Amino acid sequence: MPALTLGAYAIAPPPETDGGRAERELYDALGDVPFDAYELPLVAEGLPGLELDWVRARVPEDRDLVVTAIPRTMVRLGRDASYGLASSDEDGRQAALADLAVVRDFALRLADASGRRRVLAIEVHSAPGPDGMNGRGGAPGSSEAFARSLVEIASWGLGARVVVEHCDRLVEGQVPEKGFFPVVDEIAAARRADELGAMPLDDGSAALGLSLNWGRSALEDRSGQAPVEHARAAAEAGLLRGVILSGATPEATAWGAPWSDGHIPPRGEAPALAGSTASALDLDAARATFAAAGDGLDYVGAKVSVRPLDASVAERVALAEASLDLVRRAFAG
């Protein structure tokens, strides 16, 4: 089975509520839950996240990491619509590369401290979209600029796969959550990066790939079939490396508006999933997505958020366990 991964940060209580006590308790408890890798974020500047001592105090030494740049990407886009690895504005592109260098430096320091490479994958994003930031101005994204950024990141030789995490594209007539590039354009950019000489991993395999978040694919086309189609397209291109199960729903729920990126858990029989019965993601939908994904995956997992927001640490751990169990069962077929 690919590395079983939990989006731990999405399930954690806000650290500011009690000085971080409950957050630390959660990470301590997750150390007893069987999975292989934690998905952790590159957060906004000034917040704890990819600090060596912070991570080593919370993540067991035998676990790997998947690092996602999406939180900082969205914060920076909110300030500068020309920001992003795909930006046709060179200053905006270089600013995004400088932020990814934070991940690079963290991965190298962590490897030195642990005596082994622990960052399995770095999730990057095709921002801004080809029509600018959600169609609201700023420099538009360029597939060629994105490919050049991917080549540069691969040249760092981190031993970690650089994966383009697909987010929803701009769709006429609906307000986007992210509004980045379509999957087909992300595939084309990764292929173009290979043509430009992207450095492979030490084992000779391609350093570049794609990953999918089930909910972000579903909300793009307002359909549970979209993740299957995206998985099939990326797999047929030989690029799909990760699939994370995060739900979506056509209904307004405690997780937000219909088809929002709220990380609603899947629906299922486990008591911890009782609150997410409106989720479009269930065991059958997950199985269909994994069937389309094929055999090339490096990691699979779950990223869900908790409602109510004041849920206890025990409730959060139970939700993590139930979500990961659904991943295991779905991947087994």
C-alpha cells in the first residue's frame, strides 16, 4: 500500500485557543494511531509549522511528511494577485519560489537531524490561474512559467517528489474556491518541465507528478465523478502520485456552503462519521477513484476537519481513525 497519510493540521484544534495545549495533546495521541506520514502545511509567515523543533516535538521520528504549500499560497494571493509559481509576472513567480525555498531548507534540516530524508512529497499549486486570480485581475498564469518553476524546484535535489496538487479550475458561471489551472494543463506543464530537463530523483524516477484531493476535484464540476475522471487522466499520463480523500457536499452544512473546500469528512458507518451524512464522498466513491488511479501512487490518505469546532481531542482522534480506515478499505478494493 502507498504511504498512508493524514492531513493532521486540518484536524488539529486552533493553537491560539489554549496556548497550544489541546493541539499538543492531539499530536501526542496521533502518535499511537497507525499511519505512515503527516501532511503538514507551509503556513503564513510568522506562524509555527515548518520549524524543526516544532515538528520534531509532534511528529514521531519514524513517520514521513508530505508538505503542502496551499495555506501560504492563498494568503499571499490575497495580498498580491500576481503571486504564484505559474505567474507570468516574474516578481510574482520569484516570490513563490522563495516561499518554496522555505520548504527546501526545512526538508534539508530535518534530514540532517533525523539521519534520513523524511519529506516524501512537496505539494505545489498552479497559481494564479490562466485568467488571473479567480478572474479578479493580477497577472495571468502561464503554463510555460509554471513548467520553469517546476524545473527549478526539482533542481534542488531534495529526494522528495514535487507534486502538483490539483485545485478547482475557474468554471464559467460559478464562483471558484481557487480558480487555478485545469488538470489537463497541469499535466501539460509537468510534461513540459520534463522536456526542459527537470532533474529526476536519485533512483532515476521522475521528480514531478500530480496529486488529487477528492473534494477539490468534486467541487470543481459539482460532481462525484470528477475525481474519477481527474485520477484517470493523471494516471494515464503516468503522473499521478497521491490521492487524498477530503469530502465535498452539495448541501449547506456545518462545514460551510454547498461545494466549498471545507474538508467535510466522508460519510460512513463509523460513529465518528455520523455528522457528515451529507458528504458526497463515501466508500464506493473512494473505491472508484482509487480504481481509476492505478498502481503508481506514492501516498494516499485523508484530510478532514472537525465539527463542532470545540470537539475534544478524543473526538478528533476518532475522526482521524475512522477516515483513515475508510482509506484503507477503499484502497483494498
